[in-house]
Amino acid sequence: MPDLRGFRLDWFRLQSYTSVARPNMNLMEMDKFAKFMNNNYFHSELIDNLSGLIEYTSNLSLFCWYQDIFQKSFMDAVKSRSRFCVSLVSICSHFSNERHELCPEEFQILKKFSIEPAKKFLSEMANEAKRLMVLLYNQHASQSDKLLPFMAARKTDHETPKKKKHRRKEQRLTSPDRNEPGAESHRRDRTEVTEVDRIDGAIQVSFCIECISKKSI
């Protein structure tokens, strides 16, 4: 396999030589040449340094120095109930790649930057899951209570035969009352979902993903 590091080093040297105050050659005025050389640089990486290029592009340790943006991205994922929240927690393990062998004292700083956000994110995910489970429990308990006998008796207790007849006629023309048992299952089309449907679906999908031992991309 050819070693093209010399070619890439020459391109860096050319850029440094043209970065002086009065260069003989101005790269800013030769944008086509600069784009051509950058493309060649990238293609040379594909030839002799593919593993290093993959590691470079997949390394997200840069978020270590942008904690505010990183935490905002996580909170947005939690609010949207994205199933990729845990991937943001995994990014914290990339922060150790920012350590340089000539600066061993940075290890403690990077350790703090990686452990503290991970703990905070996991705690936030647990609190959000707890809140969703409580919300689901309350909704299902409320739906179960509607099937109790005294609920039906309470609804028909104060109705006269005239009112009952009039109510049945209205029900034929309008959508069912949302307080009626089973009304939560009524849909005008397949795209209409309730908040409980979204929460229940998100929890079930996340559970299925966690149960799969082998993930293929």
C-alpha cells in the first residue's frame, strides 16, 4: 500500500508558505486549485489511512469543550422523546480522546467533563421515564374507572326518556363523547394518535431495541 503522507505534508507546507504577509502565491485567489488539492488530500486518506479517517470522523470528543451545546442537544432529544438519547450519553466516553500524551495533567479535567454529564443525562432519562410511566398509569386508571357500574348509573340517573332520545340522535351526527368508555380508541384515520399512544409506542420501541442483542447498521 502506498504511503501518501509526504504528499499531504507538502500540501500543508504550501499552505504555510502562502500564509505570510506578502506571498508570491495567494491561495484565496485560486479557489479552484485549493478545492482540487483538498479533494486530493481527502482521496489520499481513503487510500492509505482509511481506518484513521473513520476514527477521525466518528470521534465526537469535540463536544467536550462545548458543554452548553451538548447539554442543549440532549435536552432537546429528551423533550422530543427520541430513542437516541442514550447515544448522547455514549459520547461522553469519547472525551478521553482529547487527552494528549504530552499533557497528562488534562486527564482529571477530561474525567470531570465526561463523568458529570453522563451522570446528569442518565438521571434526567430516569426521571423522564418515571414521569411517563406515572402519566401512563394515571391515564389507564382513568380509563378503567369509566367502566365501573356507578359511572354508567351517574350518567343515566338524571336523564329523561326525551333527553335520551335526543342524545342518541346527536351521537349519530357527531363524533363520540371523549368521556365515554372506549372513545379513546376512535380514530378518523390511521395518522391520528393521542398523547398516550405516542408515549406507549415510544416506551415499547425503546424496550424492543434494548432487548435486541445484535444491532445491524
